[in-house]
Amino acid sequence: MHLLIADDHTMFRDAMSQYLTRSDPDAQISTTKNLEEALAYMKDSQTKPDLVLLDLNMPGMSGLKGFQTFRKAYPDTPVALISGIAEIEDVQHAMDLGAVGYFPKTLSGRAMLKAIELVLSGEKFIPVDHATNGLMPSYFSDHNKDARTAPLPMHTKAPHSTAKAGINLTPREEDVLERLGRGLSNKDIARELDLQEVTIKLHIRGICRKLEATNRTQAALKAYELGLIKKI
């Protein structure tokens, strides 16, 4: 496991590196403290990291602009965001832009390690707030009993090697799209796929973006036209 952790908070960066190294002595953990250093590391590194963790608010990021800059320079390297403060809209936008995960700094070391393992296996990760069935913002603690929060994975598989009609839908997005075509609600889709409703919403956002549709109905109609789903 080769990770690059880019974060300007020395204590968090060092603590995370030490925890990951103790958990996996063979892991190669590199660190930088800003976006400029992260880009320089990628340029000079002979072997690219399996995963890059970018702090959303570190110097050079300018919010998601820095994330987009990194993705444009290294589109084949999986990138996840870490943050001490982030709103739900930031998380949704980041996932739309291609982030493979969003890790609040309030996650415990064990939860963080599990999230990294999920992402490295080809899935995506977001934490879910059980009290609201929505995304868990960074400022919630995963040990906060009042908020009743806990990290849960958002499962998606890697994209198909050959996409239908030039649309790069993931297997899970295809599952959701097929059910959109059947007119199922988000709640019913979540129940059938054994996922959280917030996860279904994120998949629908991804489907709409890839099909250039403004809503779920238009996405289903375009999918019919492209032959991605059959009319019932």
C-alpha cells in the first residue's frame, strides 16, 4: 500500500501516518503539507501512490479548485478528500468531480483505515449520519452518541472496461438506472439494493451527469433512447 497524505496539520498528518504504519508495516506512507508539494511529489515519484488523500482546506487548494487541478494533472490516480470542516454540498460536488471518497477527520483511526481499504478495493466511501439518513459533515464525531453517527461505506464497483453507448456507468449506477426505468422511488431502490437512500441519491446525480440529464425522469428517457434500459 502506497499512500500520499497531503495535509497542513502536522499533528493529524503524523498521527495518521503512524497509525497506518503500525497497522501495515509494509505500507509506504508519504506526506506533504500543501498542494504544491503534493504535485511536486507526484512529478518526482518513480512509482505513483495507490491513493492520494488531499486536505480540502490546506494551502493551495482553494476549495475544490485544487482538487480539480490535481485530478487534471493525474487523472489515473485515485484521490479522496479529507477535511476537518466540510458541508454536505462540498462532499456531493467532490464525488461528482471524481473523488473516490470523503473522509472526515473526526473518523476514528480504525474507521479511517477501513475506509482506505474499501477505496483501495475499488469502492467509494462516504460516511452516513443515521439520525438524518444523509451525509455526515466533517464536524460530526463518529463517537458522538447524541448525533448517533457512524461511518458507512457507499459501495460502488469499478467502471466497466467497455461502456455501453460510450456512457461510463458503473455496475451500481446501472443497477440504479434499471430501477429508475421501472419508476421506483429512491426508498424502494435503496431497499432492493440494500443501500442507504443518500447513496441512491448520489448514484442518481452521477447518472444524470453522465447522461447530461437535468433530472431522474430525463435520465430514464435518455437511457431508453440509448438502449441502456428496456421499456416495460
